[in-house]
Amino acid sequence: MIMATVSAVGIVVALSYALTAIAAAVRFRSLLREDWREGIRAVVLPSLSAAALLGLGATSAGRSTPPPTTSKSARTTAGSCWPLPWR
């Protein structure tokens, strides 16, 4: 349970930082036409960082998802892929 919580928090943090980097890149995109050095620092690097963070968040989400179970002992609620251990 603790590992699932840590994974969920990591995914949320990666998503929020990626969205902040994308917002900064959109805000300062005019610097690419004015000064290319500042443009690279204010647009290209945050965009690359956002792509890396989104990739890491997706990888973390994929690894924290349990595989589907077909055993009769693990019952799931309708439409859910998470087994309920107390049933």
C-alpha cells in the first residue's frame, strides 16, 4: 500500500512539473525569434524536460499497475482491474 502511494505521488509530481515546463515554453516561445540563446534556455530545454518527465511518469504508471488476474480468489468490482483482498 505504501509503495502504491509513493508511486502515485511520483506520477502526480512528474505530471505537474511537466505541465509547468510546457506552460513556460508556451509563454516564452517568442524568445526563439528574438534571441536564439535565450530561446533555447527558455523554450527548448523545458520542452525536453517535460517530455522526459512525461515519459518517466508513464513508465512509473505502467510499472505500478498490477497484471490482470484470472484466479477465482481475487474478486474485482465491476469495471475495476484492482483485486480486492478482503473478499
